[in-house]
Amino acid sequence: MARLAVSFLLLAVNVQSQSDTNCGNATLPLRSDRKNVLIVGDSISMVDPYTPGGYGGILRGLLEENGVDAQHAGGWFSGAQDSNTVKGLLCTSPAQPNNYLNISGNTKFDVCHLNWGLHDLVAACPPGGTGECEEHVDIPDYGENLVTLYGRFKKACNSVIWVSTTPNPNITTSMNRTYDLVVDYNKEAKSALSSSIAPEVLLIDDLWADMISYCGAYYTSCDLQLPKNVHLTPKGQNFTAYRAFASIMSVLGL
């Protein structure tokens, strides 16, 4: 565990198409008979086989087996994965009818588990390329966006957990993602969030460190990850889901 914060900024770092800003399904009413958790993130946080390898399905099952209601921002299967922090800002704006934080009454999620990064750090767009390759966000803007997002989630969640971005193997993968870019974006995220909420303590689910402890620093391949890919193998899905589950249950006090 480390440190977190608030700030306010409305920033459209880049322009995205209407389809890119689809925020998916509306958030469901919170359960009054159990703890409520919101999982937020890109395909790494979603359900296999909808995603080519994410921890969401296993994590959802673990939480629900233990009496915790788990939602994914935009829905588990709706295709509303959160992509980059620009989409996160759009989909947490009160102007968006299906914004992730549009919950009725004075209720709050008990925990929100936030994972951004792999779309923000895409480093190259081929000529004529569209979609994900246009989602790059510069490091300083990434930090500022996260601070704004944290502030918004803090108002709707009793506890907010920042999830470090899972590693890219030490080879160049899709959209010129690299091992060092993940390191740099995680460093900025932790620094910006910690500074903005000090002396409050930032709650961290350090999936990056967990995977590196298993795969080794600057690994080029690992059985937790698909070859030359950021997505997870079935073993990697279990590995990250159980660690996310432990982090969430610890914050819930269960």
C-alpha cells in the first residue's frame, strides 16, 4: 500500500469518435444486503472470452462467492471497456447519462478498483490507423487525468484502489508498447496520485510488481502472459484475479 488524491481538471487530450465514447450499460442499483465493488479498466480487467485474456470473470466469481456484489464499469459484456483515461473522464462526467458513477440515492460503492494505462501508453499509430492506436496520452496528462478520476471516484466510493498497469514483456508489442513505457507510466501514476492526496495513503493493488516477482525483471516471455502480448493466459488470469481479490477483501475488512 502507498498513497492517493483529488484535483479537478476537464481535459480532452485527444478526440475520440462517438463509438469510442460509448460508456456501455448504466450502473445497476447497489445492493443493500452486501458489500458493493466496482471494477474499472480495459480488457485486462474484463471477462474471458470477451477479452483475449483478462482477470475480470475470475475476480467477479471470487467476490460473489464471498457475498460481495461486483459490477464492471459499463457492464461485464457490453464492450464498454474503459480504454484510456480520456474515455474514463468522459464516462465519469455527469453529462454522460450512463456515466459509471450515476448511482441512485446517497449510497456509495464500498470499493472501486481502478486500472488504466495500457491504452494511454500506446506509442505508435500506423498510417491511416484508427481506434486504439489513437488513444495515446502523454505522461504528464496521464497523471493529471488519474488525479481527476480519483477525485470523482472518491466521491462515489468509500475506498478507491489504484491498480498498477500490468507489464509488457521486454519486447515491442502492439502499438509499440514496451516494458519501459509501463514502468514510466506506473511511476507517473503513483507519484501524481500520492502527491495529490498526501497525507492520505494511496491504496495500491500492485499487479505489476506481482507479475514481475513471478516472471522476473525484463522478462521476454512468461507463462502468465500470451506470447508477445499484454493479455493473460488462463494461468495469468487466475494469478492476477486472486491478487486483486485479496486486495479488495483486505480493504473491505473481510
